[in-house]
Amino acid sequence: MVDTPGMLTRVVLADDDVLLREGLASLLGGSGFEVMGQAGNGVELLALVRATRPDVAIVDIRMPPAHATEGLDAARVIRKELPGTAIIVLSAHVEIDEAMELLAGGERLGYLLKSRVTHVAQFIETVQRITAGASVVDPLLVQELIKAQRRRDPLDVLSPREREVLALMAEGRSNAGIAGEIFVSEGTVEKHVRSILTKLDLPETESGHRRVLAVLRFLEAR
């Protein structure tokens, strides 16, 4: 449901921290939202959402009983059963994998750090934007996602020229063929290849050819 003139945006809150939950309820209620209810765990949240069908659910990632991903698990169910309900996940920490999974779910989604709630006007504006259809990610989380992506790319250790040489290796080119393609000597290509193998930490093995292993590493990273 989308807010229309004369109707308040309906919201439910889920967090096992009662003080934070009550503070959010007071903040939202005083900013023109209609707080339909509060929940302290995932089971209560799902029951509340199914009963009230809110415009937006604000959910903590970690809730009882295990304080793992109960909020995220509930968010998945909400998105499946009520795709029109916007979901804002709050977290005390940057959770890279959970954030990536959530953001793959489409529009009307938000991932905010709890510290952001201290910026009242900005938080209210963010809730409004997400409810209206936007997807919003806390800037700190964006930075961490970029760092994580870089850490996960095994080819980041290579220079642009070494990447180019490795790409040509993946095409099955010999050193001589690579030299002719990038207009350098074959000796230069050999130096690039040795550097690639060293940087990718590919040891000499009896069963595997290092050049083949390097190509496989390249293909996995694409």
C-alpha cells in the first residue's frame, strides 16, 4: 500500500531492544506515521504484519531466540507474502553478506545502521523515500561493500597489463602470440607471466600446470 493524501503511512517495528523500539515508535508517531504495532522477535513480527498489512516494516536483523538472522528471515517471508510492503533493516553492525542478499530483492528496501537513527530528520526522510519506492543503503555500508568486493576479487593484485596478458592466456595464446597482440617482446611477456603466477600464489605442482591454474583463476573471477 502506498501513502495517499489523507492517509497516514502505516508502520510496524521489530526489535528486541525495547528502549530503541519505543523511541522509534515515538519518533515515527510524532512525524506523521501510524505505528500499527511492535514486535520483539521474528514470529511476533510476521503475525503483526499479516494482521495489519503495513506500508513499511522496520526490522532488526538480529532478534531472539538465536540473535542471528531472525529479522532477515522474517523480511524474506514478508517480501514473498506482501511484496508491496517496504522493508527497512536496521543493524548495529555492517553485515556484508546479509546486506547483499537483502538488496538483491528489488525496490522498497533499505539497510541502515542503527547509528543513523540519531539523525532524526534524515532518518524520517529515508523512511519516506523507501516507502515511496526507493532502495537506500547506508553510506558506510556502501563503502564496506566496495571493499568486500575488492577483497573477493583475486585478480586485484595484478596490474592492468598483467590482467591483459592473463586474459590472452585464457584465450589459449602462446607467449609469442601474446607478444604479437600487445606489441612487446616475448621476453617481456615471459616476465609478465612469471609475475602473474607469483602474485596469484600458484605453487609448482606435479599434477597441475601453473599456467592452466592461472587461467582457471581468471575465469572464476569473471
